[in-house]
Amino acid sequence: MKRYDLLVKGGLLVLPYHGEVKADLGIAEGRIVAIGEDLSGAEDVIDATGKIVLPGAVDAHFHIGIYRDMALDAYEETRSSLIGGATTVLSYFRTGQHYLDKTGPYQAIFPEVLAAVEGQAWTDYGFHLAPMTVEQIEEIPRLVSQHGVTSFKYYMFYKGFDLAANSRDARSFTMGDEYDLGHLLLLMEKLAEVQLDHPDRRISLSLHCEQSELMRVFIDRVQRSGQPQNLRAYSEGRPPLTEEVAIAEAAAIAAHTGVNVNFLHLSSAQALAAAAQHPRARRETTLHHLCLDHDELDARGGLGGKVNPPIRTREHNEVLWAGVADGQIDWVASDHACCMEEHKGDDLWPARPGFGGTALLYPVLFSEGHLKRGLPLTRIAEVASANPARAYNLWGRKGSLAVGFDADLAVVDPTLTRTVTGELLLSGQDHCPFEGVAATGWPVATVVGGRVAFRDGAVVGEPGGSYLRRV
């Protein structure tokens, strides 16, 4: 007699904040309904003997459609997420250049975004939105109540300076009005006001912290220096000091308004130290800031590793890994942004920033974190899944293998070693800064809402991801 739609049998289940247990997992109607020994009676069975079963990763920093058609990007890049065990992605969106290349009210634009992604995502998905105009700030209460958006974004480095155009006026890029600390104050005040109306939800502001006026000086200096204009030069043009100062600016206004903040993609020891001074804030780093070194990438050639904030050095990598281990960093994300090699080119400053990495989420954390640095499996599950789920109002559905949660999980083979190639990652992107790196510990099955979406190196069926309202 069939009791379950799917059984995951004989695996080592990793339960965030609790520990590890060898048990079977019973799944029915998209939810986890049983944990026990010798469960039977299922339509489908995944043999997880000798495997590790982790809650599906919540890749909380993603960019669907930043440089490509939004529907195509949703299809190809959430497909790539399955390779790394990510079952939920939370994507940033803003008006202005890139994405839809338009401005206007979110009341008109956000439904267009949702329509483009609907039916194209392999994972479940949600959005963080960036109010770029005062009018968009006033839309926040409706975005929360009508669309269930509870997280927003401010870009410190757009403030007063369009680096892409090497212009002192950012308005052409943001397609907005005054995008300065006054705008940030208004945004934080509105979020604090909305928080009072939703005491059972965490309304938060995510911050990209690089200080634009300092960057202008450092970039001018690097461009005049005569040194190679490579990834090392990019890091020197946007040094850790710019992160440190921007964090201090944002934290001061956050303390004044009482808003919840998330410091994104911390790239340096200085950034982590500055962010750690604010205990109410949540802190994020990325796979590339944990693992990549600009001199090593420069030795390979090309600008594929250009990203904001820049890739730093091995010394900064190790400080960030220590922060993951000791709890100073709350979660690890990919900051996935599919950017083709033709848009990188061979000229540093106009080259587009960003690259994909979602397919490497659990493989990197397992290989570099667990095997190389002794990071406990429970900690990996926390930084990849449970902590971002808690921060962004998904806990209770996402982030755990507990009974009642969505049946989102990754079955990882702890002995499987693969060398990263573009083909392996099933992304639309035609290059990868991690290319040639060997990692051990790859998902052999990824389950989204009780559906086996990836198995033995291939996607299964059609996209079935759903939009996540977080109110």
C-alpha cells in the first residue's frame, strides 16, 4: 500500500541546529511527513545509503535576468541551481539599466517580472526589490501586503557616481532621482514603519556596501598608475576600506531608524570586522569571496572574475572561512549573475561585473568547508539553508528536514569528485572562474517540493518552481 510519494532511504540526515541522524525520510504531497527507520510504501525511492541528505539550499543572493532575457535566465540558471543542491533562490531586482532597462512604479513593473519567470523556474523563488526612487519607497507597504515581498535593497556604491559610465552623475544608470544617503534614510524610515505593521515578520534592508566617493579616488589613482588593468587593479580600485566606511555609514542610519539590515557579500577581513560590530545585523559572504584569489585568476588571464565587491586574496579568504565557522557570518550565497564572456571583453573598467556560481553551493561548502577545514555538516546546512530561510521569512517551509517542512533536499555523495567545467554546471554562461577546480561532495539527487528535479547528472521533467510569498 502506498503511504508516500517518495522515500529517501538509508541516508545521513543533517538537521540544522540539532545534529545528524541516519534515517529514512518519507515525503507526501510535497512535504516531509515522516522520519524513521525502515519506512516503506512509496511510489519512488532514492537509495541514499552512504550519502548525506541536506536541506535544499536557499541561495539568498541571485540575479535572474540581469543581463539576459528574464524568462530564459530563470530557466537556465535555476536549472544550474539544482546541480549545487539549491532548491530556493531569492533574486534581486531593480529598475534602471540592465534587467528590464526601464523605470516606473513597481505596481506596473513587478507583475511583469513575475509573469516572465512563472513556469520557467526549476526551483522555488522569491524576490528582493530595490526602491530606486522616492515614489518606489512609498510603494513598499503595498509590495509587502500584496506580493509578500519582505526584503529590499540599497546599493551604496551607486550613490552619486556611475562607475559603468565613469560619470559623476548616477541618474542615467539608476533612472531615478537623488540616490544618496538622504534616499537611504527615507528608505530605512519606511521599512521601520512597515515593520510595526508586521511584527511577526522580519522586514529587512540588504546593503551592498562600497563607498563611492572613496572608490572614485582609488579608481582614478589605479587608472593613472601604469600598472596592468587586471583583477588585482580592480581590487585596488575598490579596496576593503570602501566596504568598511560604507558599512559604518549604513549602520549609523540603521541604528537611528531601528531597521533590520543584512550586509551582503562581505569580501574582506575589514568588511567582516566592521559588520561584526553590529550584532542585530545579518552577514553574508559568497563562494567566490571564500575561495578565489585575484592574482591566481590574473595568471590565467581574462576578466571573467570581475565582480562587485572584487575578488581579494587568500588571506581574506581564510578570515571569511573563520567567520563562517564561528558564526560571525550568517549565510553563504552565490551572488549568481549569468554574464557571458563577450560582455567581459579585455577592457577592465567597462567589463560587466558578475558571474554564475549557484551550481557550486554545496560542493564548495562540503569540499572546502567540511573536508578541508572541518566545518560540521550541521553548520553547512545552517549557512546554506536554515539561516537565510530564517532571515527572509521562509522558516517553517524552507531550511530544514523536519516533519512539516517542504520536501526540499539534496542527496550528496561525499566521495564524488568532479572537476568544474562550464558543461557540468548546466548554466547558460559560457565561462566560470572556478573552471578546473576539483571539488568533492556533489549532489546526486535534488528534490524540490517532493519532486525529483535532478538525478544522476540530469534534470528530470519540466520546471515546477513556485513563487514564494513571505507574508
